[in-house]
Amino acid sequence: MKAFTYQRADSTTQAAAAAVKPGAKIIAGGTNLLDLMKLQVETPSRLVDISRLPLDKIEETPGGGLRIGALVRNSDLAADRRVRQRYGVLSRALLAGASAQLRNKATTGGNLLQRTRCYYFYDVTKPCNKRSPGSGCAALAGFNRIHAILGTSDHCIATHPSDMAVAMRALDANVETVDREGETKIIPIAEFHRLPGTTPEIETSLKPGEIITAVTLPPPPAGVQVYRKVRDRASYAFALVSVAAIVDSAQGRIRSARLAFGGLALKPWRSPQAEQSLANAPATMATFDTAANALLEGARGFGGNDFKIPLTRRTLHSVLAETTRA
Amino acid sequence: MDENESNTAPDASNAFEVTRRTVIETGTTALLLTTLPRAALAVGPVDANEPSLPAVTVELRINGNLRSLTLDPRTTLLDALREHLALTGSKKGCDHGQCGACTVLIEGRRINSCLTLAVMHDGQSVTTIEGLAEGDNLHPLQAAFVEHDGFQCGYCTSGQICSAIGMLAESRGGMPSYVTEDLTHPAAELSDAEIRERMSGNICRCAAYPNIVAAIQQVAGTPT
């Protein structure tokens, strides 16, 4: 680990001001950042600790939704009675992620900002455009079993590792931020994470010094909520494919479906075409197939991850069958 | 396991404790320490050419005792415990939050002590494996691990036990898990599947899992 100075922030605006200084990095739960600092993937020279700021509340919003403070722990969010009752897909997604020890530390804001688990991003001896822009992508022709099949570019085929963010994407959450001038902003989660394009080092739409203060959830949409995670072992592993589904159906007919996918792209993935194909359609295998075709149009494997294309199709089938079962 | 064997365990750990303290008192360890750069011991892999930045003072309540430390800010909580306080019960396995051997309780909640900085816990209370027994009376989970043979090499054991304490508190507080069928009504009793899921952050390379589950199951079924 490289040496750094340590500072505990007293306010979000103070933290935002400190965060724009050269070499500065915000730390909250630290479960991802410290891991990367030990490997010198991250080498901040100043660490700004925001973990004691009063951003750890979950509150009802006037519109019937929830406002989740950026420092709410993943375990506290998963266990919150309102989340369990109204946003089961979010609770289940959180419980599917990491281990209990990590969930007791990891925060809502930090979870959104976690870096990819691409092996080559973690290995500082290998080229990686995300870690070292312009150095190349070792995953393209390397071991790419865990990599993306949608929204990739010639510069990066990494995936975003979060489960929580996938559920939030299905719920159309909004990310609230503040900058050093105290200016607040609301970013729809669909626009929060960026696809790699030619600049995979830019991962979110946050500006320098802009700090996440909360995530808000609109009132829960109608329908059955499910989070299905497919992985290499039964627990404590990242998703190969995951689906956050909210499906409203009755008597074998789907009214509406929201589907967000993890493990497929550098951001939680939604396909408007797939969702449209399910609206007002009978809950049949043919309908599910049409939705899978729409979702996977343009999907591309890189050798090791070719299996993700049929795996995604089967997982989607299974989730739709489960959520439309009378 | 027979009764004699289970009775030897606390004595054995006491003997080790005395030996380790004796070593420190006689200065053998101090001699060893001087042969390595201090930072290497305190913070793991560091750039040797890199000067340390200003030290930080940290107060931690460890197993009920207030301890004040002056540390390189890079020092993880695990390294503070092991290298600065000689509390070597918490183990360093992977040092990346993947194995759970370093699990301790902060304000009663289980975390990976390798993935947090000591300075971030200034003023907080830490419970380690050394703080569980009351004199010669083992904590019920320690006794259950001995009784059910919940280990082979023992390296993961202190993390397993601290994790299980945190897990039982979570479960009694109504925390569901990924395998909980109805998230709004977690079952009061923990099935083996629930224990396995809730303990998945603690890896045992000897694969003593059936016995670990049995040990935890015994304590989970005991009213507190």
C-alpha cells in the first residue's frame, strides 16, 4: 500500500472540497478501495473518510418511496422492514452479494461505485484500459469467462459486479449527489453508470468532487419481485448472470415487466425492447423466447464467456415462468 | 471426541498464550522485529522507498480495555491487533476479505478486520477471539466447536467463532438471508441451510463444515 494522509470529513461539502485535491479519494466502508490499494491498483495520496457523516438513515419520501442515505450499510438496507415488505427484489439482491461481514461494512454509495472484478484490472502487470488508459485490454483475448456480452467495446469487456445496483435499476432509483459548492443533483440510475466506449476509465457520470448523498426509490411498482443470481458456487460469489425482475401478471397474461440484468455488461442492463415485447402478452414460452431474442440481440461472446448467451436465455425463461405462475 | 480431549483444549490454548507472552517478554520477538522494516510488519506490502506520512493516534476499546496506539495510517485493524497489540488470535488468511479468518466484532457486528483501517475505528469497541472466554470458562461457541470437533488445522477457527457470534445476533434481530423463503417473516429457527448461507464468508480449507454447522446449531438452539 502506498503512503497517504488520512482526514476525517466533518461535512459532505468539506469532503467534496477535499476530494478534488490531487490524489484524493473518498473512503466509506472501504471494502473495495482498501482491497485495491493493497494491490496498488488504487494509489491515493490522501484518504478522506466520510464514514461518520450523518448519511445513514432510511426515510419515507412524501411520494410513497424511500430515501436511502449513502452510508446505510448493505446489511441494514437488506434488513429494513420497509425494504423487505415493499422492495423485496432489493433486499434479496443485497443478501445475494458478498458475505455478511462485507455487507456489515459496505455502504449504499460505495456499492454503486465498486470497481470491476476483471482479473486483468486487478493485475497491475497486465494491460488494462480501465486502470491504465491506452495500455490495451488483456481480457479480449485472455481468460474472459466472467466478462461482458452486451455493451462492450474494443477497449473494455469488463462487467459491473454489483447486485444491489441491478435491483435499483429495475426499480428506477435515483442517485442524489452534492458538490463542494453545496449544489445538489439527481441522477437517474440508468444514466449513473457508463458503458466503456473509448474511455473505460470513466465509469460513472459523477464529476470530480461530486459525492453521493442518497439513493431514492420511487413507490414500489405493481407485480411480483424476484432476484435470481446464477454463479459458480451457491454463496459468496459474483454473478455470472443475475436478473432483477418485477412482473405484473394475471390469469396467464403479463401486464408489464421490468427486467434488469447483472453480469452481462459494465452497467446494470435493461432492454426496453424485451420489456415491450412482454407487455400485454400471454405468459407462454413463445413470449419468453421473443423477449430473450430482443434482450440478446447484438450480444457477443469472447470465447470464454460464450456460454453466458444461452445461460441468460435460460435464466430469463426461468424467472419469467416463476413470476407469472398463477 | 472424548471428554479428556475436549478438556485439554483450554489448557493447550493457555499454554500457547503463556509461551507467546514469554517470547515477547524475553525480547526474542523484538529482535526479530528489528530485522524487518517496521512498515512491512505494520501494513503489509508497501513501497520500501516510500516514506510514511504523519502517524495517527487511535483509541480502541479492545475486549473491554482501552488501548491507545500511534500508527501509520495504512495500518489495517487486523495488523493493529496482531502486530501492535500482540493479539494474534485473529488470523491473516487472504488479507483481501475473501476468507473470513480475520473476522472480529465492531460494536457487536462482525466485519473483516483486514479490509478496514484501524484509524477509521477510533473510539469504537472491538471484540476478538481473546475476549470471549471468561477466565477458564469458554464461550458457549468455543466449547461447542471443541465438543463437535469444528476444526482440523484451526487456522480459520477464531474467525468462524467470532463470525458465528455476530451471525446469531443478526438472526435473533430478525435479519433474513438469501435462502430465507419469506423475507418478511424469517424463521426463528436456523436450518442447516440458513447457517451455511449466513456463514459463507468464512472459508475452512480443511472442510470441517459439517462439524462447524453442528457446533453453531447447538448454540443457536440454546436460549440466551
